[in-house]
Amino acid sequence: MSTLFSQLEDLIRSGHEEYASAASVLAQLGTPCASVAIMEDGAISSHCFSTGKDDTETIFQACSISKPTFAVALMKLVDQGKLTLDGRIGDLLPQDVLDMLTRGATCARISAIKGITISQLLSHTSGLSQGGFPGYSVADDARIPTTREVLAGAYPVNTKGVHLQGFPGQSLSYSGGGFTVLQFIFEAITKKDFAAAMQDIVLGPLGMTRSFYNQLPPGEKNSAKAHYTGYTPCEDAQRVNPEQAAASLWTTPSDLLKLVRAVQQSLRSSDNGGFLRQDTAKAMLTVVDLDVAHSWFIPGDSRTVFSHGGSNWPGFRTYVAGYANLAGGSKVKVPNNCGISIMTNSAEGDFVIWKLLQAIPYLKKWPQIPLPMGYPAIVPLGAPKEQVDGGWRRWLGNWTCGKNGWGIQADEAGRPTVQYGELLPFPLVVAAMAEKGSEEGMNFVVDGLEVLIQLRGDDTIEVVNGKSAKIIKLVRA
């Protein structure tokens, strides 16, 4: 095990010595397996925290990370002159698919649908419906519909048909249905089955040898099995997604970082020697609306990370992120050719993923990976072995949010504690999270609780409760 993964294992177990391993701690937090890959200066290393027999070669459903992987293939077609971002679907879709999208529509709606662009589909601003897809049980092959049936919402499809529900280009509305439309365009241009074309254009050339789009083949012996929690398996070990572009990729964290590395190298390659042309890569990662670019998310004001998460029902949660200085952001120094990918096989996997996505930059002293919009706050791991800087004493005293009393105090050994109302004081331990740029302050986790205490440089305190977007601001009483 590398030094970094040894440090991560030690951090996970800190304060949880009653558990036999870091994997046992993560199971208690929500997932039986967390497969982690870290890229530093282009070199990828990996480790699998598992209470079972999973290892770094175990494949997971990538869920919606299928979309940015597919987006790279589409941008390759742009480089080849076979597609443009302003191309209109009315000129690109097979006629029978276009007829399905426009059936029964008014003249105004038909015109709007035909005018939807590739850029709008990739950036989730097309106005098309259907955010996600729940997949189908592998126990009943007869009920797995075709992609055309999915588009139409016909029996035996478990989602409504894809249709225009908003003005194209007007606002962000996450649309897996839009990526299903893109799948038809991609197959029409390449004249190949979707999975085969993805293998030829992206997965093969990038050496993503443990990656493929489609159902799990019968001969595959090393795939993760879906769970509800760290202990309880789902009825289906995995489900099938005929919406291949949107949700059907199987892969490993290491393979996903090969994709990230190719994008990073393309961004830096002024001689267009990367996998994509430099201007194409920049266009792909230029924000279109809020924090969404062309499929990739660019979270936070600093614009130093491109990323995407994934959630396949019921039991796979995933995330991948790469560092880069992107258009419209600050000039924060980012580590060169670095990234993180984490894949879990549990419905509670997000809880673990975001603790690790905060812990790894903390250990590496990398910039923080911001939460994408809509994600609830997840409290980081505590680092009880970390020496507490005495600067926290600046916030000693009584605090209030206008309703309840709070107190920051020192215990008998001089260590920080927090008191709420009439409860006994709780110890505070250093939060394993990277600092936000040049912001002053200190971050602590309440020992034993999912509560983050942020001592702010403006002489206030913010209290963040885990899995909640609510932040309580305290001022001196």
C-alpha cells in the first residue's frame, strides 16, 4: 500500500479503533466497498477498501459518469469535422426518431425541437425531459426495452417518454433523455452500435481496458454487487440501462482517471497533440449555465475542477474529478495532472465519497473539491490525532443564533469543545478538509456527531449539519 493510502487508512480509522479495518469503518458509514484511485502528475495509483473480495480491478456501474465519457467521444467527432456544437437535431436525427419526438406537437413545438443544438443537449439546457433512469431488473430480460421504446415511453418502459418541457437554451434542467437523443445521433454518424463505437473512439485508444458500455457479460467474474447500506445487499446485484449513453458504463476508478488525464493533456497541448484539440477541450469545459459545461460540472467560483457524479438505482454511487485552471475562474494554483475517482456499491455511497473527497486533498494539501450545486453538505472525517493550533481560542465564549445558546470552551486539558444549550460539552477535532483558498478560520468536527463547526475569520461561527443544506450562523452573545 502506498504512503498516501496508508495515511488515508489511518485517517479513516482514527477515533474508530473498535473496528478491525478502514473498510469496516466505511461499511458502518454506508458502503461495503469504496474503490479509490488517485492521480498525481499523471501517475495513477489505486486502493480498494472492501469488506468483501472486491479489489482495484473490480468494475462498477459508473452511472451518470457515462455522460461525460460519452461527451469526450462526441468532441472527438467535432475534431474530425463530423459534428458541430451548434448542429441542430432536426438535421442530424434519423427521421423515425425525430418523428417520435415531434409526434402530436404544435408547429411551434416542432420548430423548437428541431432547433435544439448539440451544445444544448450536452449542457442540459435543451428543455427535454427525463432527468434519470431507474434501470431494469436483470431477472427479467423480457422487460428490458429498446432505446426507441425508452424515447417513446412505450411498454415496458418504466419512465415517461422524452418530450420538450421547456424552452431550448433558456435554463438548466438535467436531462438523461437529452443524452438518449444524442445516442441516436452518435450511432447515425459512426454507423456503428453505440457500445462498439465508444470502444473504438474513446475506451480503446485511452487504454480503458476495464471499461465498456452495455450489460454485464456472463463471463465477467469481478463486478461489484449493489447494496442498500454497508451490510444489506439489493435484490438485484445490478440493473440494466438500455439508455447506454446516459447510464450504462461499467468501469474502474483508475480507468476514469485515464479519461481525466486525456482531457487535462488536451487542455495544455497548444500544438493540438492531445487526445482532443486544445480549443475543443476548452469548449467542452466552458460553463454554459450555472456550473454545468458540456456534460462536465465545473463546481465552485474558482473554476479549478471539472467533475461528475453518478447514481444508479438502487445501489451504485460514483464520482470523478480532475484539477485544471478553467475559463472564468480564479488563478488558484492547481496540482499538475491530478485527480480523484471514487466508486461505491451502495445507496449510501455519497456519504462516504464526499468524506474521502475532502480527506484526500487534505492529506495532499491540494485545493478543495467544491460540492456541485444541489448536493447536501456532508461533514468531513475528523482527524483526532492532528495537533490543534491554539488559534481557536480567539473564538472562546458564548454564541447565539438568536434562539439557542452555544459555547466554545476549553476542557481540562485545554482542548476545544462546543456546548449546545444545556447539554454537556462535546470535544472538537480537526476536520479533515482542505482550506478554501485564502479564507481565515478553522474547521472542526464535533466528535461522534455529523456536525461541522467552522470558526470564521469575520468573528462568526457557522454550524453545518450533515446531509443538510442548512447552515446556522452564530454571533457573539
